[in-house]
Amino acid sequence: MSRRKDRERLEAMRRLDPDYKGFRGSGVEPSRPGNVPLEAVTCTICGRKRNVPRGVAQEQGDRYLCISCTDQGRAREEPVE
């Protein structure tokens, strides 16, 4: 990337968030309001892994149903093994 594009991107980020301090490294992630830690959980019906909020993952555990299966009414089907 060119320096001009870098400067434009930084200016845009500062317009959106006046407190933006710039990139601080990949190991240091800025705290964002509403940033919820996610955890991978496998749906019991379709067998797909989904990233869900940690609270939901702990609450439902091994009986988790993804939104796709719930919307399609597949909750009554046999689980994938």
C-alpha cells in the first residue's frame, strides 16, 4: 500500500473514532464496546461448527442447535453422529 492510502485510512478511522490511536500490533486488540468473545460449538442436527457467544456455548453445550436448523424446523430430526 502507498503512504497516501495509509494516511487516508488513518484519517478515516479517526473520523469514525476520535480516540483511535492507530495499529498497535496483532497481539494487542483494541477493546470495542459490544465485542463478545466467541466459542466454536457444533450443531447437534447438521454437524456444522458455529461461532457463538461464550455464554450461549456454556449454557447449551452439547445440545446446541444453530439458527439455520431452528429456522427450518429441523429441531425434531435425529442428531448427526
